[in-house]
Amino acid sequence: MSYACERLMTFSSTAGRPIVVLCGAARRDDSSGDWDHAKGFMYFFDGETYEIIKKLELPDVTGRVSVTDARQFEDGTFYVVLNEKRLFAIDRSTLDVKEIHGEDYKLPELSEGFGKVALYFHEYGDALKVETNLGKKFVYYPIANKLYTDQSIFKAYEDKLPTPKLRTRFTFSEQMMGSVYKDEQIQLVRYQTLEQLGYPRRTPHFGWENDYHSSYPKKIFVSKYFVEESRLQSYEDFTPGAYYFSPTVLYESDDQILISFKPTAAADAKKMLRCLDTQTGKVLWSCSEGLEDFDFCLGVARFSGGYVLVDYSRSWLISSEGKVVTCVDVHSRFR
């Protein structure tokens, strides 16, 4: 067989195991290079042992395969979008894969089928961006069963949530372009918003700038617009005095947050990982050794033994003590 492999994905199964998913197209070597008749596949690996747990052929997916998006929603469903128009859901307990069609949602607006489908911007919550076969555009929140046009979604924050709860999240502040304060130190911000599972939400943007909407310009860290849109209740600098360059929040839970960043502004600075206690801000571990080629992360799975991180073709196993146990190029197994 010959394989055309796509980006890796990862999540934790309902049994608590780290799963790495390889998706792509496969064809027999005697098919004269004809990729038009290749079959789509998904292989599921144990992220700690790298043993193949399950092989699935996607019989209705033929030709070249492109993983255009993948993300786990807060109800636990892991969604994968192939070729910008095929939506699949992975059952994290059985590792079965099911294709979802527009009519499955039993809404007249989506019954025309998906012409295009994508996962909507993460900072707006768990939603699908849909263009139907008749060209109509919607943003759909499957958990809450809420449908918006691609314009009305920007006013969704005005809707009253049935039973909102206070939610704590983390994000990094930005060095605002054009701001007179663009050289201000980047901060890891712990903030609280009012949210409801599966409903539209908004990640606030923090960063020092002048508020020109007041009677006189004043220095602000978050605009009134983001306060209202995100239903922001409070925020704080979570790690005062810490320096971060090119930082990203990779994972957050009730007890731990995992971040990546460059420790200095040097052009050749390498990214490192840091795990912190979400209650106290205490550094649980920092990791740089073994991450020489680590540049970006496409997914994180946490399990009892630590973390699994993936990029386009490689998977890193990080122990609960912050040591790189293995780095495996999964694609190389299929060349």
C-alpha cells in the first residue's frame, strides 16, 4: 500500500487513554499512481505505546483526503472535517467514526445538506460554520441546538443564557499593533466569564491600549466591547513578573494549565513547555530538553501518565514530571 498521510489528531478516550489519530488516503501499489480511487482511512494509536488500536477504512471517502479541521467539543464529541465538506464524529469510548449530514440535525435550514462545513472560530465556542448546498450560510451550536446566520452570530452575546455559570479560563494578553503600549509585557491572564455549556461565548482580548471612546484617552487592558461580548466578570495577571514570548495556551482544566512559549526574544530561541497549578499559579514543571524541533502544536491529550502533544506528523509523550519520554514521527511508519 501507498499512503498520503494528513495531520495528526489526539484526544483522551473515555477510559482515560491518550489516543493519536492518523488520517489520510491509501491505495494499492499496483494501481499505477491513481489516487482518484484511493480510500480514506483513520488509524488509532495508543499515544503512550504507539501500538495500533484500531484501523478504519472510510469507504465513502475516495481520492485525496485533507483534514481541514478537528476539535473536541465540551460535551466530549471529537469532530473531524474532511475536504471542507464532510463532517465526522469520533466516539471516544468505542473509537467508531460516524459521518454527520445536515439533515441529521433535524433543522429545516440544514436539511439542504452541507456544501461546505468547518468548525467555527474556537473563541466563539463549540459551533459549526455551514454553507448549505443552496448557498445559505449559518453558524450552528449542536450542543445547545442554536442556529444563527453568519451575521446574527455577532449579536449572540445579547441573548439571555438560561442558567449561566461562572467559568474560569486562561489566555495570553496581546501586544496591540498600533498601540503606544505595544511593547508592554505579555501577561498570562486568568479570567472569569458567565457561560452556559454549548452556547455562544467569546474569548476576551486583553492588551494595553488607549480607550478613545471615553471623553479623554485612557490606558485600558480590555475594552468595554470585549467585557460585554464575553460577559466578563473578573480578570488578573496570573503570573506577575513572568516573561513570555510567542506564547500559547495549549490545555486548561480545573487543576492544570499547559502553555508553550519562548523564554527570550532572541530570534533563535526555542519553544518550551510549562505546566502550572490553576489555583495557585505554582510551576509544576518546565520542559525544554527533547523539544528541539517542537514549533507548533495541533492537539493535546492529557492522561494519568502525563500529556501527549501532536503536530503535523510527530507525537510527543511528556511524563507527569515534565520529561520528554518519546518523540515519534508517525508518518514515517507509512512511507
